[in-house]
Amino acid sequence: MLLWKLREMGITDDQSTTPMILQLYDRESGALLGECTIPVTYDGMKAVVSNFDGNGNLHVLYQDYRRSVVQQFRGVIP
């Protein structure tokens, strides 16, 4: 599974309210395995890390300085 850090993807604090599309590609073939649109913020917390599971779902960790939550989003499998 691939792991993304949103800041490494170039997401700034100014763009934190813009929904983001994350895509998972097969490393060997380059085929698109899944795609999901997520909000960058949830209940005042910012998305920190996301991870696709093997069933087409995207799990996103949202955190601020005192709390955290993991949200599951249904991805699109072509």
C-alpha cells in the first residue's frame, strides 16, 4: 500500500478547504487502481496521512494538537 503525506504533495494551509483527489496507481503497470475525493479538513482538524486498503477504501487520519480521528472514504475502482 502507498502512503501519502499531504504536505509533501504541495498542499498549503491556504488550500486547506479545497477538496483533494487522491489516486492510487500500480507501481509496475502504472494502471489506476483507485481514486477518491476527500476534504482536507474535518471538524477543524487537518488531514495528515492517507492510505488505500485493498478493498477500494481510503482511510484518512485527521489531527490537530489535541485530538485525532480516522475517516473512511469509499474509493472508485475502475
